[in-house]
Amino acid sequence: MPLEAFQQSEPLTLGVELELQLVNTHDYDLAPYATDMLRLMDKHALPGSVVPEMTSSMIEISTGICHSAAEVLGQLTPIRDALVKSADKLNIAVVGGGTHPFQQWHQQRIYDKARFHELSALYGYLTKQFTIFGQHIHIGCPDADAALLMLHRMSRYIPHFIALSASSPYVQGQDTAFDSARLNSVFAFPLSGRAPCVLTWKEFEAYFDKMTATGVVKSMKDFYWDIRPKPEFGTIEIRVCDTPLTIERAAALAGYVQALAAWFIDTQPFTPCEDDYLVYTYNRFQACRFGLDAVYVEPGTGQHMPLSEHILQTIEQITQHAARHGAAPALQMLRNDVLTSHNDARWLRERQAKEQLLGEVTRQASRRFRGEAI
């Protein structure tokens, strides 16, 4: 199958997808209610879409095309409110976070959809272990070549997105010592990692043709890269973020991506190269393991610095671009998080230290998703 043509999109437009947990209100373990939730959600006229995910205790919501972080929040809010209303009817709850703190992967059920069954047949137990929850952010690009340039520029900031969104410290009842343990499950897939460092669509098409000729790849969906082109949308899709505990943080992360992209387009700050990726895996690991306390290695110079310092420097660099696109409040929210070294992983650990029971932590996280002050 040939690679789809790269469609036109309005540069710097946004789209956000959130994978969410469905839990019972007895012990707050995952509950297989996706079919019932989809039936109830179908009665609401909402922006974007609500669709099933790999296992039946998951659901994915998405916005339509947005022009600002405020518009992202404006679309996520009625979707969230409809989700909460539907969940209340079923006596379940909806929760953010990158992993469920204590679910057992072997108890999960594959959602009854042909592609999910095909993936289960191919990947075995990894498919059920893929009961993890991420935020994907799409950003509109001027053209196909510009999309690849933006993709590889954005790759330098993957540790930022991981640390700022990290919300998966617990797996199967244990503190993993990672802020984002979710990504360890993604890395197990053979076509995960990063895209090849090519900067023209012609070169990318040649790469895609070689991959499809091997029989390993049939479409872009087979690549589980941290960032991948989405030619049918005219976007690139950033896939490393954990699902935040609140839609406000999800919208702020989208605003950060938009401000970065505007800076790239307006100033062309650097030209990516293969050597940028010498420190890529190390930087990504640091962000997953230590979150905002990670070490960051600058690809261009090899300088080591605190990741939090690099994020603050970047926010300073892109402030005027953020203001021009309405993303200044998003950057301010994230800046405050960095200054206080506080992400959702930290919040979850603080709650667990106080409450002890992870079920209670999940209950309180479900209240945060509803928009309650916790």
C-alpha cells in the first residue's frame, strides 16, 4: 500500500486525543464498560469523537480541529462533562493518569474490534499490557517537508512533554520509581522509538516503501513512534505524553506544543541532524525515570543541565510566540509546575503517602477529572 499523500492543513492548528480509564466505584479497579459508555455518549451532540481502545476498560476522546489551547479546553470540557454524566448512570467513574495503579493486565479483555484482535494475535500478552493511557497532540504543518522538519525539531523536546505530563508512577500495585512507567510498555513494541532522520517527504516515501516491501509494515498505524507524521490530517502527532489527571493540564500541554511549533516556523532555530539522536534515548529515559528532576543533555553542545532548567529556558524563548497564539496561560501553568517541581506523578505519590490505599488515590483522581478541587 503506497503512503498517503500529505493533506493540507492550517499551520499550528491543534487536535488532542485522551485515552481514559473506566473504573468501578467499589474498589476503583478497571471495569469493562466501554460498550455501555459508547452507547450513552452517542446520545450527546459533542465536538470531536469518542471511540473504543484496545481493552474494554478504556475509552478515547478527541477534539475537533482547534486554534488555541483555550479552544482545546473549550471542546474537552463538554466531552468530559458528558463522560462524567454517563459514568454516573453506570455507577462507574472516569479517571486520567498514564497507568491504572493496581489493575492486573491478565484480567483485561480485548475490545471486540477486528484490528484489536489482529494486534492481540500478533503481540500476545503485550496487547493486554497495553492497557495504558496517553495523550496524543496533533499540530498542523504547512506542508509535508515542513512536517518532517517540525517532527525532528520537536524530538529535542520529547523529555519536556514526558516530564510535564508524567502520571504513571504505579504499576500493578507497586511504585515503579518512574514518573512515567507507561512508556516502558510502549518501548516493548518492535516499531516504537523514533522516526528515521529524513527531512524531505520524498526521502520519507522511499523509507516507507522499503518498510512495506519487507511485509512488516502495512500503514502508518504500524509505527508506534514517539512522534509520527499523520499525512491524512496534514499534521504530526506527538505520542509520548501520559494522560494528565485533568483536562486543564491536557490543554496546557497542547498550548506548549503550539508555542514551540510557532517558534520553529517563525525563527527556524536549528536544523535537525542524525547526531541529535545520540542522546535521545538517554534524555527520554531520564524524563521517564525522574520526571522534572531529570538531567537533560543538550543535543547540539553535549551540555548537561537539569531538565527543569532547560524547560524554563525554552518557555522564556517561546513566550512571545505563545502570546501571539493565546498560549501564554498554558505556559504560565506549566512554568509554575516546573518551579514547584510538581507534576501529576508527584500528586499521586503525595496522595498515596497520605491515604496508603491506591483505591482511595484512584477515587480522588476520579474527582480531579470531574473538575473538583482536591
